[in-house]
Amino acid sequence: MLLTRLRPLALALTASFALAWGVTELSRPQYVIDTSGARAVPPNRGLYFPLAALAGLTIGMGLVVRSERRRRPVRGERDLGATLDAPLLAARPAQDAALRELCRQLLEQWFTGGRALLPVVSAKRDDGRTRLAAELATMFSDMGVRTLLIDADLRSPGQHREFRIENRRGLANLLGDREVQPAVCGESLAVLVAGGSSSNPLELLSRPRLREFLTAAGKRFRVVLVDTPAAAEGPDLQIFAALAGGALVIHKKDADQAGLLGLRKHLDAARARTVSVVLTG
């Protein structure tokens, strides 16, 4: 483990010494003319290697510190502030009471003015995103809010398992210009499964039909939650984050910051803000 963490330092030192060696090989002697004639004075090559060591040590230690910061676990809101932009709503644990309060706050501060779309995103596949999206959709439904949950993880769908329904005709089929109907999973809850598999999910999600469908869904449902692929799986989530202007982040407590930094790049690319963060685990 220690050797792995010091690898950037070793690489920086190796590169610096290799550069110093190359410079010594390419250095030409200087010529001095005095009373005895012209004579060659070799360059002071003895300085190259100490300077290379100093430069390599400085760069390498900087890389080690940066790497250690990325490994630092996220345990609470203070740690989140170092990696994500300031969320609209405070971070909270994945507990029933906290999640119900989050639902109430989202209705008051996000799902307003005709805005219905909210993608649920995570850095990695095992952060608990799919289960949390299903729980939140059910909670909204229990509050009497007309809710649509869309499984947009065409790479690794899971909502059909959460609700024990078939994953047959779903979002992928709809984007392929077929008529589909969401499954009714409660008095106020509908679930659109991912549907048929695709060799190019990103191409499917980039079609104009997705925007048309989400616009229509926003008129029928007060809340439209989208379970997106993990950031580590690809840029798919950017499409939904850009359309919504924000995203609900799910992150496993004590996981390192590196995954969140990658997720933030996706959100920044989509010009989407962090609406809130739910810490699982």
C-alpha cells in the first residue's frame, strides 16, 4: 500500500533524473580564449543531478499530496464541500425520517414553477442510487404526489427488480420510436423500466424523442425522477442533468473523494448544480 502511494514520487524522480542525464549528454562545452589560445571548458554537469533531484522531489511530493487528498473518505457535509459545489439543500443520511424531510423540501424548493425533472446520480454503481431512487419515488407517491420514476440506466438497469416487474418494453423501446406504457406501481406512482438492451445507450439517449417525452411527462406528473448510470460508466447522466439543470447526488459514506470529483466534472460539463446529497452506507 505504501509503495503504491509513493509511486508518483518515484515516477517524478525517475523522470527528473532521465531529463538531467539527457541534458548532460546534449550539453556542449564552452570555449574560452586566453593567451594560450582557445580551450574547451566542459559544462558544470555536477549541478544537473542535484537540481533534478530537488525538482523531482518537489513535483513528486505535490503529486503524492494530491493523490492522498483524493483518497480521503467523505464522512459528512464538510468533506462534501471540498468536492462538490454548495448544494441547494443540506446533505442528509439515507434514513426514513431524513428522506421524507428531503421530499418535502424538494417539493417546496425544486419541484416548483412547472419544474418536474430531477435525475438521481452517483459516482459508482454500488453507491445505492437505484434503491434510493425507488425509495424516494415511493415516498413522493405516499404523499399523494403524482410521480414517475424512469430507469435510464440502459447499461445496468435495476428498477424492474426493485418493483418486481418485467424489464421488457421501456425507455430504450420508447426512444426507438415504439409505444410504451409505464407500469402502475401505486395509486400515484408509475415506473418506466429501461427496456430492451442497446449496444449504444448514449446514442439512444441523445435522440430528440427523449426531450419530447420528458416534457410531456412533466405535464402529467408533479415529480419525474430519473435513475441514471453511474458517472464511472460514462457520460449518460450529463444529458439528464443538463435538461434538469441540477441533480440529486447519492454517495456512499466513507468512500473516497476521487469518485465525487469525477462526478462533479460531469455535472460541471452539464452546467448542473447539486440539489442535495444523500449519504448511504
